[in-house]
Amino acid sequence: MHPSGAILIQKYLVNIVEMGDMFMALVLVVEDEPGIRMVLDLSLTGEGHQVETLKNGLLARDRLTHSPLPDILIADLNLPGLSGSCLVEYVHAHPDLRNIPVILMTGGIPDLISLPSDHFNVILEKPFDLDELNGYVGLLTQ
């Protein structure tokens, strides 16, 4: 592990211990890359959020049929099984889900065809700054 990664993880683990059992928002992260999933989990948990992570869009769609519903959805645009775009369209098509804010992540600038209409709040191009992501999560879950 890169030395700065160790510092990043240590910083967020310290925050988790200090926060105790108090959570700000339930965040559902859907990302197929295990390393990115782990860093997002640590970063968001370090900010005081409760985080659930899933590795594909099909698992996320299934998770969205159970309570408690997440306060925000963060999903990669290019997911196996069910793309992030299709997942966002699924969320928008269901009245009990459509008010969940959505942050999309992508490894490259997507073409307009791959974007899920205008049913998302933010799109971030990887690599992105974790403080920027945490800021958006804070704003969208207030």
C-alpha cells in the first residue's frame, strides 16, 4: 500500500472511533473495483455516514427493494450486470426511490447516450477528490 494511502485510512479510522454510533446519512455505494469501494467506504464512514457497499448494479437494484432505503446513492456508471445508467433509471421509475439523490462516478467522460437522462445530481470523473465527494454527500443529504 502506498504510504499516503496508509495515512488516509488511518485518518478515517480515527474519525470512526471518535464518532461512536452516531451516523449522518445512509449511503449506498455501488462500485465494481474493490479498492475504490474500500476507499469510498472509509472516507464516507470517516465523515460520519453509515455506508453499504455493493459490487454491481443487480445487487444494488435488489437492495433498493428493502428498508431502510439509503439517503443517497453513489454509483459507477459502468457496472457489470446492470449499468449505473440503468440503475439510475430504475430508481427514477419508482416513486418511493426517485427522491434519493444520485452521484455518478465514471472513469472517462461519458457520451450523452450512456447518461441516464437528467435523473442524477452530480457526475464525478475518476480520479476525484474525496473531499469533493464528501462535500456533495453532505449537501445532498441535508
